[in-house]
Amino acid sequence: MIRWEQMVFLGNPEYACDLTPIDFAAAARAFGAAGFTIEDPRRCGPILDEALATKGPVVIEAVVDPNEPPQPPRIKGRQVAHLAEALAKGSPGGSKIIANVLRQKVRELL
């Protein structure tokens, strides 16, 4: 979320937001909890069912596309302008972000 706040609220390209990849489900298991990973949206239901049926603490890691913007129900014009500014300044993954935004808008129209 910090990445998106930098771009949408400040108009700055992403800066120092990437973390070393962490397998959260494996970390949970190492601490004695149950750990589940959802990578395929079609497996979300069965994995959630299994996790909810598990006794004790559970960590569910949902792997998502980091270039898919988390969009609120209504995005303000200023936020769009800041995102465009951040992308123009060279945010990593900018072309993928643009493709995802356009794909989402096409889905809304259909």
C-alpha cells in the first residue's frame, strides 16, 4: 500500500518499497501455526474452508499481482493525475500498471 500511496497521493514514483520475498505460510508453520498460500483464485474457496476448519492460529497468504492498483470505489481526479505523474517519472512496472488499469476499465464498460 505504501507504493500506491507514494504514487496516487504524492505523484512520486515508487521508492524503496520492495521487500525480500517472504513465504508467510512457511514462516507461520515455522512458528507452530498453520500456513496456507492462495496463488490461484479458483482455489480460494477450498483453501479458506480448510484454513477456517483448522484449530489454532492460521496465516493465509494471498499472492496477488503487485501491479494491480488497489482502487477505491471512487477515484478522484487529483489521484489519477498523481498516478500519471508517478508513472511518467518512471515507477517500476509502469507499463504493467497501465495495462491493468486499462483492462479494468474495459471490464467496467462490458
